[in-house]
Amino acid sequence: MENIRIGIAGLGRLGYRHAENIAFKTPGAELVAVCSVTGRELERAAIDFPRATAYTDYAALLTDQSLDAIFISTPSDLHCRQIEAALGAGFHVFSEKPLGVNVPECEHVELVVAQHPNQVFMLGFMRRYDESYAYAKQQIDAGKIGTPFLVRAYGLDPEALIEGAIRFAPTSGGIFLDMAIHDIDLANWFLGGQPDSVYAIGGSFVHSEFAEFGDCDNACAMLQYRNGGMALLYAGRTAAHGYHIETEIIGSKGALRISPVPQKNLVQVYGAGGVMQECVGGFFERFEDAYLNELHEFVRCIREERQPEVKVEDGTLATRIAFAATEAYREKKIVRF
Ligand SMILES: NC(=O)c1ccc[n+]([C@@H]2O[C@H](COP(=O)([O-])OP(=O)(O)OC[C@H]3O[C@@H](n4cnc5c(N)ncnc54)[C@H](O)[C@@H]3O)[C@@H](O)[C@H]2O)c1
């Protein structure tokens, strides 16, 4: 069978890694085109991906008839309209999370996806493809912890990455949409439903820049689910020790914990200062396999003419909850759906 021919839009922090994964780590797929509005990224891409056609204009990328699929890794506020344009041009589409930066545009893109049932659409909730999270879900589905009723999640970025977060702040949609969205989707997935109310608190404790955008550097949300389930989410941008993604799912007959110590490896260093365990440094390191697994699933879905488990509706739901959390934080009130 012929290779699935992919064009990627966005060659930034994450997009470049996706491009490398498509080009070098995905049998049966080919990186045929790259698109970026940043000259130095395209110069680097010309060296690393010499056979890929380079575009500086997304509309021009979509005229490339040699492509089967578009992989979107551009700023979050562009996702919905770029998804719509790519589906309209006849391509299969993968989009990075979040689906959109407001609920109406997500609802609109849901309709657009529904109008193209024969084209694969996949959203980048890659944690579902991380082996530990997938294993936890299997354990829950097998009844190993009874009925899950509480998800407690930590999603902490290291202080070392703060410059990028500040640069991204004007278009990120805020801490709940940008960061907690993964944990929101996981809570929906693990608890098997959707919340009917949310409350949130937070503050700019270290970097006042976030407050300019109605955002903050550390925040918590508390969600009540329609089926009685609960979620407690903590998102932060200033962790001193590294990238700390931890999830606990508590059920009527037991609990599961995923990476309570975000360890880099199994080495402990015994020194004069005590016993030291190094921490993962960032999302590439922690979720390297998950990014690859989701990409491979996207390519398999195209080949097998089926849709992935992560649906466009999951993206709208997570965005709706993230917005409700943002509103709850800004207006200091419980938001009901
Ligand atoms: N799944 C995850 O864990 C994860 C992690 C990081 C980022 N993300 C998401 O990935 C997306 C990209 O984030 P990033 O940190 O790589 O951003 P970035 O700012 O580093 O890169 C953005 C890229 O988009 C390109 N771009 C901007 N406007 C464009 C346009 N009109 N047409 C084509 N290309 C355009 C830029 O040239 C650049 O290459 C965001 O939506 C972010 O939320 C997801």
C-alpha cells in the first residue's frame, strides 16, 4: 500500500517534533510538505526534511494535491478555521489540542467534521495514548477499582519553561484551556461522563504577566459530574522540580496512581545532600511515546477507514469545561452547565 502523505502546519516547539516523528518514525507515512510563518523554522526544515515542499501560507498548503492528510500544530486560536479549511479541501486532519479557544467555534467545527464522515479527524489528546494512562483505563474498564468516583490530577510545568508560556499567553486561552485541558479530558474519560458544575481558584503567585491576560500561573478546579463523580485538578506553571504530571483515580474498590513521583528514570543518587531522584524535564520527555502512538493511530485510522477513539465532541466538551473553569476563576463563582 502507498504511503500516507502528510503536510504539517506549524513547526514550532511541538510541531517540529511531530514533523520529525512523521518523517523518521512512522512506517507507512511520509512528510511531504511543511508550512510555517517563521523563516528560521523553514530554513531548519529545509536541512532536516529536504524532500518536503515548504509553504509560508496555509491556504497554499491546502492546494497541494499530492497530500492525503494535514497535521495542524499551529497556535490554538487558528485550529478551528484551519480544520474547517483542510476538511473542506478533502484532507484527513489531525489537530493539536485544544480544539478551539471558544465554545461556538468548537460547536461549528463539530458540524463541519460531521459533514465529512469519510475523512479521519483526530484531536491531540495524546495522554490517552500514553501506555500508563491506557493501562489505567483498561484496569478501570475491567472493574479493578470498582466504580471510579474521584479523579485527582496534577499538571505542572517546570519554571524552566516559563518564558515560552509567557510568550504563548496572549493566544493560549488561559491555564485551564492550555494546560488543564488534558486532565479535563482524562477526568471525563475515566469517570465516563461530563460535569454539571465547576468551581475554580487561582493566582499569579510568581509571574504577574499572566494576570494581564486574565490568566494566572497556578490554579485549581473542582468539578462535580452528573453521575456523581468528582474531579480535583491542579495546574501550575512554576514547579521548581520539573514537569510533574500525576493522576490518581479513586474507586469504590481501590485506586490507581499514575506517576506520583515524576521520575526521569529508575536511578537514585545517594550523596552528601541525601537521596536524590531526578525529575522529567518536559512534555517531550514524559510523553515521547504518546505523541508517537497517537500519530501511528492517526495513520492507521486513515488506512483502515475508521475514526479514532478521541472524537471532536471530546474536544468541545473539554473546551466548554475549561471555559467554565476560567469563568469560575475570574468571577469567583460556581458555574453550572
Ligand atoms: N499536546 C501537547 O502536549 C501540547 C504541548 C505543547 C503545545 N501543544 C499545542 O500545540 C500547538 C502549537 O504549540 P507550540 O508550542 O508548538 O507553538 P509555537 O508558537 O512554538 O509554534 C507555532 C507554529 O505555528 C506556525 N504558524 C503560526 N501561524 C501560522 C499560520 N497562519 N499558518 C501556518 N503556520 C502558522 C508558526 O510559524 C510556528 O511554526 C498549540 O495549540 C498548543 O496548545 C500541545
